[in-house]
Amino acid sequence: MSVAVTKSRYQSEEFSARLRRRYAAERRFRIAGMLAVGIASLMLVVLLGSIVSKGYTAFWQAQIRLEVTLDKQQVEERNYTALVRQALYAQVPAATDRATRRLLNDLLSSGAPYELEAMVNANPSIVGTTQTVWVRADDEIDQFMKGFIRRDVPEAERRLSDVKIAAIDALVAKGSIRSTFNTTLFTAGDSREPEQAGILGAVVGSALTLVVTMLLSVPIGIAAAVYLEEFAPKNRWTDLIEVNINNLAAVPSIIFGLLGLAVFLGFFGLPRSAPLVGGLVMALMTLPVIIIASRVALKAVPPSIREAALGVGASPLQTVTHHVLPLALPGILTGTIIGMARALGETAPLLMIGMVAFIVDIPGGLTDSATAIPVQIYMWADSPERAFTERTSAAILILLAFLILMNGLAVFLRKKFERRW
Amino acid sequence: MSVQTHIPATAMASRPAAGIHGTKMVARDVKVFYGAKQALKGINLEIQENRVMALIGPSGCGKSTFLRCLNRMNDTIENCRVEGLIALDGEDVYGKSIDAVQLRARVGMVFQKPNPFPKSIYDNIAYGPRIHGIASHRDEMDEIVQTSLKRAGLWNEVKDRLREPGTGLSGGQQQRLCIARAIAVSPEVILMDEPCSALDPIATAHIEELIDELRENYTIVIVTHNMQQAARVSQKTAFFHLGDMVECDDTEEIFTNPRDERTQGYITGRYG
């Protein structure tokens, strides 16, 4: 008896077994956690890997070298198509008959004559001389060069005929086809021809939309949050407003699109497809996110700071603007940028207000017709050409780059302005 | 156990109540409600000029609530209702002639937990004078900052690092910084809500010395849980219990010869 008593309850066999079970449970939990992180990382790698592997080729574009003799009369008649074609025929001397030459015309991008014209316009002194020009190849040639159109497939099932392939081989043999960085992708608007299509129109459209969104939602959102958090009496009405704001943050974005369609286009008669309307709709969508994030950030400021400011005789507004708001700013900024990033990636509401149109021109103002990056991705994904597949992935990469940039900015600002107390 | 054993005799004798002290603040039948709950049940109190009044009593007795009525800090609390009269120099602080912001410039406050702004030491002090437009140029502001820090006994410790954040100081230094901040706006009354409860004994001794010195220029009301502290720093003590002000008298009188048995019980440590 006395021996058993001296042994503590925590030294018993039963307790040791219980302790082992507790540690085992912890180990299982850790393993489950690591598995979850592992699976999530794997998914991310697969997603990014798939997009990068499909999209990186879009950043290169095949070009064909032409020795163009800029005949004065042809230039005056603006017959650049003929000039370009003659130069091409000269590159492939084997093709002599009309039928083959007509097929050869397809090797060049339909934009090639315009490239030449732009060159001449930029430097009229070259008229009458012979110039070496690299012009864009047609998207099918580009795809063939990248290996997406295979020559071992029977001709009937192939996008490129044997004649064209023979011509390409001849050009390759002469070193007249090269692969260059695809600047068009970054400097052009949309096009039906993949080799002439670029993302710039969509990027500018997205930027204009975001500017409107930011100018509207940031000041209104922060002011609303400050009022609700610092000044508003806590009663049934403010409770109701709070519940509604929280609900609005969860409303599907397409509903906001419908609202924008009904109110901004239908009632106010604002122009269709305009970044102005897109920005207004996105602002409505982003407001609840910003208000909620700002309120959380304001709540996190210790009440002792408010008391300190009030205690030395600061007015309530001074307390907020001098002390509470600066301390809440990192949180507000983070919330705002994340809201903006969400708006940047949003497609559905833009479909409703007509920002899904095929627009070649780069928008120059808030009321010009425009589209946005995610909508551009959607439209390219819908196009049948093989070359648009890689451009879709490339556009996704560009969108991801912007999102990473914005989130990086959020982290940077948070670190920069974060204060401790 | 004798009451006397709690109180060092030297402390009692240090500052005899000399001269005639005018009345700085008056409370008449002050009742405070938090929603339906009544926190103060009709407090009558006179606070004399250039003296230290200590408010003691068990937790939840309403002493902090009363203190916060004196500069209307309770205004910021939702559902808080104040009845009765509180006057500063004969003017009703809840009346139309006094604005809450103006009142808080005249009646400064030091809080239980040191709460310096997350700004530099200099800006902590300069903030109040700046918003009230007390200093017209830089030199004047530097002067105010220096004087305030000197009065708070912090100058020698921080004079070389005025640009460093006030939150980087130790707890006791932070509290003295808060006192300096309160002094900087030249208030008439300083309210202190358990200013030493978060501090170690050495920092506490520092602050107590400081309170004793500040008495020459300011009227001070201090809430404390530490009865030795009340005895050391105050000339008048009011004992609060369950929302009532049980007894208010000269500190010496309260600690040596309490009239009410609740006071007797509290100061001898039977409860509270």
C-alpha cells in the first residue's frame, strides 16, 4: 500500500499510455497538415506548370525575311501587298506557277503589307531602294515552326499543304525564317489573326476600369468604414447596414453586372462597353470588401490610443485622422489592394455591360469601347485557331503577373507602414 | 492589526496640509448609468486646488467611472448616462458653456496602462500643444517639450533620443512620458487612473515623487488600489464602495480614524 501511494498518478502505466496516445494524435495531425500543404502546393505547381508550358511559346513569333524593292510607283499607289508578295516569290524561286504562288501568299501574315507601309511612312527616303525586311509569318507557319503542326500527319488531315511545307523548308534552308520575341503581343490590340493579336488593348481597358474603381471605392469605402466604426451610434440601423454590407460582399459578381446593366446603361444611358461603366460596377462590387477590411483594421487599433488622443483634447475627428487612421492604414491598404486584385480578375460583370466585345483599337479614354484582360482570355479561349490557345495561356500569365505584382505591393506596403505598440 | 502598521509614519508627516486651498471641482449628486445598470449612486465631492485627492475602494466600486466623468471621457462610451452636476471653477462641465474637447484640454488624464502614441518621444509631447495651437514656432515647441519632460522627470533619460519612438521606452518611462504629454497642454487638473498598476516598485516610486511635485502647479485626482500609495501621495482621500462615496476626509484622518466601518474594513484589508 505505502509503495503504491508514493508513486504519483502521473507516473503510472496508464498515464504513460495516455501520454503516448496524445503524442501520437499530435503526430497524426502534423502529418495531415503537411499532406494538405503538399497537395495544395502540388495543385499550384500543376496549374502554373500547365499554363506556362502551354503559354511560353506565345512570346515567340516566326518572321520571314524579304528583300523588298520599294518601287516608287507601287509605293505611290500604296500597293504594298504586291511588293511584299513579289519579294516572297523571289525568296522561293521554285514556285513559278500561279497556283503555287497563290498558296505562298498564305505564308505571310495579312498584316505584312501594313508593316511595310509603316516602315515607309516612318522613313520615306528608303523609297526606290531594296530593303531587307523581317515581316511576321502567318500563324499557321508560326505554329508549324513551333512544332504544333506535324509534318508526319497525312496531308489531308494537316492544316498546311505539302506545297507550303516545301516552301517553308526552302526558306529555312536559306535562313529566311527566324523566331523573335513577340512584341506584337504587348503592343497591339485584339485581332482575328493570331499573329497580329495583342493584349495591350485589354491591359489598357483593365487599367482604366481599375482607375475608376479605385477612385470611387477607396475614398467611399474608407469613409464609410470610419463613420461606421468610429462615429455611428450602435443601434438597429447600423446593425442592419452591417449585415447588408457583409451580405453584399458575398453576392455573385454577375448580379452586380446585371445591376450595372439596368442602372448605368438602362437608366443613366452611359455608353456600352466603356471602362467607366466597368469601373462603376467593379466599385460597387469592391466597396463591401474595402469597408469590411477597413473596419477590421480600425477595430484592431487599440482603444488606448483613442483615449490618449481624446485625453489631451483632440477632437474625435482629429483622433481619427491623426492617430487611428494612420495606424489602421496598413490593414486598409492590404484590404484595398486585395479588393482591387479581385476586381482585376473579374469577368462576369463585364460580360453584362458589353465589355466582351471584339475591340481592335486601344481605348484612349473612359468612354471608349474597351475590354479587360480576363475577358480577353475568355474570348481568345473561344477562338478556334491553334495559335490562340497559346495566346490564351500567355494572357493568363500576364494577368497572373499583374495579380502577383499587386499582392506583392500589398505585402510591401503592409511591411513598410506596419507599426508596433 | 493596527492600521498604523500599513502606513509609514514619514509619509504621513511629509506634507502637512498648509494654507487655504480653493475648491477646483465640485460633484453634486452625480449618478452614472451604463444602460440600465447604475454605476454611481449620487456622489458628492469637492476637489481642492493644488492638492492630491486619492480615490480608493474595491474593484467595481465606481471610482474610475467617477474619474472619467470629471473630463467627460465617459462620453465615448456607448449607453453611458451622467446625471447630477460636475463643476470646474463653478462651471457645469456637462453644460452648454463648456465643450468636451476644451474641457479635456483643461482636465488632462493619465491612464492605467501607459499609452504613448506610436510616434517619436518629441511628437508624443508636442501633439497636444500642436493641436491646440499653443506654440507658434519651433523654438517654443522645443521649450514646451523640454519643460514637460523635465517636470515629468524624464528629460535626462531621453534628451538624446527625442526622435526615437515613445513605445520603445520601458513601462515606467512610458508612463512618465504620458504624464509629460498631459502636462504639455498645461491643464489645470490632472486625472490619474491607477497610473502605477502596471509598473514595478522603483518606477512606482518615481511616479509618486513626481505626483508630489506636480501638486504645486496642478490639482490632481488619482485612483489607486494601493492604499500605501494613497497615503503617501494624497492629502484628501475618498473611499468608494458599490457606487457610493462612503467617506471623504483628510488622508491622515481616513487612514488613522475612519468613521465608517466599511472604510475601516477596507483599509485594514478585511475585504476589497
